[in-house]
Amino acid sequence: MKLVTWNIQWGLGCDGKVDLKRIVETAKALSDADVFCFQEISHGFAPHDGGEDQPALLAALLPGYTPIFRPAVERRDANGRLQVFGNMVLSRLAVLEIASHMLPWPATECRSMQRQALEVTVQTDLGPVRVTTCHLEYYSVEHRQAQVEHIRKVHENYEMRSRLAYRDTSEGPYRTLPVPVGAIVCGDFNLGPDDPLHSEMLKPFASGIPTFVDAWMVKHGVAPHAPTTGVADFKQWPQGPHCRDYVFVSENMADRITDLRVDVETTASDHQPVAITLRA
């Protein structure tokens, strides 16, 4: 199974041009991925997307992939036109289930917006795998902490439900799906490897529930994380190159990680794409 995660900044490159075709070509050059997870997809916010339907454009650029877009922000402008901003998964693996998790949005005095984690269960050669892509708040540590806690709670609850003896074999909405063999959570966490919230993501769960591991650390040990932003956009990121994008994998799949790479050369976004490969 191959996956790419990338905060594409609605296709805005460091040259000031919005180019989704360049985004897709760059992502595919990094990995012939089965699943692409993109953050910051826009439609109806003209300063970002120029009035184009970015979810539809990305779907057209990746034929053969099932497109799943869910907004974190969904509203109407003064003329009643739809405005959405959120995360997208495109999968050429069979999609078994989709869930959109609205993340906590504490009432604090800071610039912020609704954040979301998009979860898609896909059928792989390993068995069903839950893939979640997310984009956490940039401006508030309090928000990020609440959002990390929520992501962990969603995982814990899912694992606990999978242990229940009850199964429904009907074709209705109560039907019980096959239990996934593992979980991947990826995206822009807006925190560094030394941030306590990075350690929080890796904290053990009770009752033997599989915890998360950082795929970079599994593959590269103590080597510093490759930078995933600040490589070329020094206006937004005056601190220079640093890491804030991750692929976390449930520990029961850690030994399947064969490759974890970051494209540190592309300037197609202010972030860098991250690719992971897991063996069957």
C-alpha cells in the first residue's frame, strides 16, 4: 500500500501561481500512490481558488481514483454561493466507509477556524485499513491539544467497538463492516517533533489498544525529521525548514513500513509531500 499526504495550500506554489495540475504531477512523481491525502482544498473562496471547483478539478486530474472531499468550513457567501474548505482523499483502492470528524474548536480569543479529520476505510492487500487525514489549528496550542485528544479518542472508540461481539449481517445502515487491520493518521499537525503533543500522539492506550508510531521514526530512527515546510517559502515561514507534517501508523502495522520519504525539493506548495509504503 502506498500513500501520499500533502498540505497543498489550495495549489498555491512558492512562485505565487495556483496550479493543481502541478500538484498532482509532483505527488505522482514522488509515489505511484494508492491513496492521496490532500489538505487545504478550496471551492467558493475566490482569493484562494479563483472561483474554480478544486475538489472536482482534483478528481478529474486523478481518473481511476475515488474522490472523497469533506469540508471543515462550509458556508454561503452574501449571494448564497457555497463556500467550502477542507480535506480530500483520492483512492484507487475500494472505499468501504467514510467518516468526517469535526475537531474541537475551543472558544478562545485567537484567529482560528473549524478543523476536521476525514477518515476513509479502504480495502488493501493487508485487509481493510482506516486512513485519516487531518489539518490541525495553526494559531492555538489549546486548540491543537484538544484536537489531538479527539483524534486519539476516535481511534480508541473505534478499536473498542471492533472488539464487541455484536455483528449485524443485514444490508441496512446497521450492517457491521469487517474489522480493519490497522490505522493511518496523516496530515498537517502544525507542531514540531519536539512538541509535547507529538509525544501525546504516541502515548499508549489502555486495554492493549494499538497505539500510534511515527512512521519517520520507525524507518529512520533518531535521524532528524526531514523538513515538510519552510523549504522555499520564507515569507510565511521565516524560521526556515522544519517539520510539521506526519504519518502516524498503528503499531500493529509498524513492521510493514518499507519506505517513508519527503520530497524536499518541490516548491509547488509551502509544504512538502510525504510518501509511505507498507508491504502486504
